[in-house]
Amino acid sequence: MAHLEDAGRPGAQRSEDSDLGGKLRRVLPNLEQQLPVAIIVAVLALWEWRARSGSISTLFFPAPSTIIQTFARLLASGELAIQLGATLSRLLLGFALGSAPGLIFGLTMGWSRRLRAVIDPFVAALHPIPKISLLPLIIIIFGIGETSKIVAVAVGSFFPMVINCMAGVLQISLTYFDVAKNYGAGPLQVFKRVILPGSLPLVLTGARISLNIALLITISVELVAAQKGLGAVIWLAWQTLRTEELYASLIVISALGIGFNLFLQRLKLRLVPWHEDLQND
Amino acid sequence: MAFALMGLNCCQLGKEFKTRQGQVIALEEVTFSVGEREFVCIVGPSGCGKTTLLKLIAKLLQPTSGTIAFDTNPVDGQPRSAMVFQEQGIFPWMTVLENVAFGLEMQGVGRQERHHQAHAFIEKVGLADFAHSYPHELSGGMRQRVAITRAFLADPQILLMDEPFGALDAQTRLVLQEELLRIWREHQKMILFVTHDIQEAVLLSDRVLVMTGRPGRILEEIPIPLGRPRNLTARDHPDVSEIKWHIWKMLEDQVRRDLKIAT
């Protein structure tokens, strides 16, 4: 442990920069960060070894090297880009169509007690329904085409946004409204200077949850009812028992999910520099 | 003497609230005035309607009965009042500079001009190093200095202060009391300052209004015979301890009653 901590100091680092161990220690300076990486490497090595030696079925668990080769092949042929594009366009369109009204409804519901009283029962009643179960109904209404898929994603994205935006406004201390009013702020100024910035941390939390749900529903819808997209690739790979393609698609979907969360985390740091919790985020 | 001064006149003010337990009378027949450039403190036990009274004057609440009148009209764009709250008065999402400039922003002063004015004021009170800090980076005492600076910069007819130092430790409080007196010396305007700290009331003000609660009423008006300019050494003045004792005797009964301690 002692030498690891030494490596974190600039002076100790310089002498070790040349070798690989020194570089590794600079990227992952402490044991808590090194351990998970070590575990992942160990599991992958074990997996590779067992797959090659034939002691586990490569039908279920193709060797990591095979998966990477498949991944590279799909990437090079442009196949992956096409599928990813299909998934992303559904996801982002659905997210935009769902979260934009979610934002507007949520903020106004937080602001107006009357509107909240009218709309909240509907939100409370509809929110607990797993949105994917609405897909057949949505297909009946909007047909089997692209529209129904986007609507399903939009419906799923709407609710986390509404609920978090409303909560975001409701948690703003009433004193801030008093201060603004006392200095002569009109409704527009209250909205711009109090409601919008005050609710922003929770609005961004809502956006993060919405985006995650949008990904979930996009993939689910594609599994069930699509010719294109990462979900469809997974389904086809299962039907044709090309498991390595299935794994390759899973890697892309995971990367997508992680990427969204990282992006929104960064966005929050930029947009909410005043928030106290950020230091631990 | 109540109506002889040019300033603020509150006449027969009453305020009732509807609660689940029924009607609650927060204020009853409150009549007083604040003269031009006068520093008036209201002292009373918690729950006596002091904050309600300030909110009525700030137009954050409407009185059930009575009138609030200013003898003069505000100069172009000047607000009637600026209120300093005990806590959470400054916006956490604005920097110190933006917070201090908020009053001007609401008056429609352009960005550059208001930041210029705010910066000048911030510099004068010694907060320049923190102009671009956010409130969570400041101590409680610093935040209150920002709130007070904002109120003075808005240049209202009357400053309303709702226990601005109530949540601060005793040492910080002393320093900020002196600072408030110093700023007020340069920018003399009406101040109505609510506190439960008897010594604070006596040392800061020209006149103390003693209030009791449920319903809130003004028991007595006590002129403070200390000269100006004043600093906190005035507390050693023999009159001060006498006045403090006199006020305490008025409030003691209610405080004991609230705590269910027999006299």
C-alpha cells in the first residue's frame, strides 16, 4: 500500500513514468480503482481460457476474443453504424417528444397548485404502469410502423420528466419566491430567475432517468417489433444462434447507456455549478 | 408624535389566518410609525407576529384590516421595501455579484450598469474577493452580509429586517451589528428591524417597539437615549441595562407562559 501511495506523488511518478506499471498507477492511483479492473481482467482471462479449452459451451459463451473480432467485423462493414443509427434516431426522437411536454407540464404543475391538483391524479395513476405493456395498444392505435415505436419511447420518457420537474419546483424554498416578489419580480422573472434555475438539478435528474428508460423501451420495442436496430440484431442473433453478434450488440447498448449517464453528469457540472452535492457526484 | 414624522405609518393593522384549527389572530390593532432615517426595532418573543408584520409592509401578505401608508412616493423605480430574511434569503444559483445586483435587475437596470454598481458596493463592504463565489462557498455570516448589501443597493424607502442575525453565532453577530450601523450611517434610510434579542434591539435602534404574541400587539414604545454615531461600546451605558431590564420584565410573563414555567 505504501509504495502505491508514493506513486501518486509527482516526484515518485516521474521515475516510473517510463514503464507500464508507472503509467497504470498514474491512471488508477489507488487500490479501490485498481481492484475492479483487476477483477474484470481476471474474469475475461478465465472466460477466454475455458472457452478455448472447450470446458464451457462457446454457443452460450463465445470467447471474448471471438466477440471482439465479431465486433470489429460489424464495425468495419458499417453494419453496426446502420443499426446503431436506427436505434439512436428512435430513442432520441421519442425522448424529445416525451420529455419536452414532460418538462413543460412538470414545471407548470410545480408552479400552479391548481393545475397540480387537476393533473396529478392522472400522473399518479398512469405512472406505475410498466410502459412497455402499452405497446400492443399503441400499435393498434398508431399501426405497426415507425410511429408506434417512437410513441412508446415518448410515453416512457414523459413520466420521469414530469415527476422530477414537478418535484424540482416544489422543493424550492418559499422564501426565494418571497424575495423575488419583494424586489418586484413579475411572473416571467420569477420563472426565469427562481423556478428554472432552482429546479434545474432535479430536471437534469429527470432527464437522466428519462433517457435510461428511453433506451430500455427502444431496445424492448426493437426486440419485439423491428427489422432494424440493436434490439432487432439481438433478436435475430438469438434466432440464428449467432451468439457472438448478440454479445457484440450488448456491448454497444451498454456503451450507449454509460455514455448517456456520463454526458448528463458532465452537463450537470456545467449547468449547476452552485449545487452543494456535486462534489460527491 | 406617532404621525408627525415623514415616513411609514401603520394604522390599526390586523391580520387573521385561517388554519385547520380555525381562525388565528396573528396581529391586532398594531399602530406605529417609522420616521425618515429612523432605525426602529421590534422585539418580542417568537410567534408574536413580528415576521407577519414585516410581510404585510413588504406586500407579501395582505392585511385583514388597517392601513399601511408611506408619506412620500418612491422616486422613479425605487422600491417601497427590501426585506432581509433570517435564512435562505440569497439565491444559491446566483453568484454574490448577481445576488447583490438582483434588486437592480428587477428594477430594469441593464446588465452592465447593475453589475458595475453592485461591484462598487461589494468592494465597499469588502466582499470583492467573493464576487464570483456561490453562496454555498460562503459562511452563514457572509451570506447575511450579501443579503444586507443587496437590500441597501436596491435603495428602497424602507429596509425590513427579519432577525437577519438570528441564526449566527454570538461573535459574528456582534461584528455584523457594527457593520450594519456603519453602512446605515452612510446610507441613512428607514429600517424596521425585528429581533428577539433585547440587547440587539437597544443597541441598534432609535426606538424599540415591544410586542407580545397571540394576538400580536404593541405593548410599549421605548425611545433609546443613546447618541449617534454609535458603536457597540454603548452597551456599557448605564441606561442600557435599565432599558433592557424594563423590556425583559414586559416579555418575561409571556415567555414563561409559553414554556409552562410558573412565575
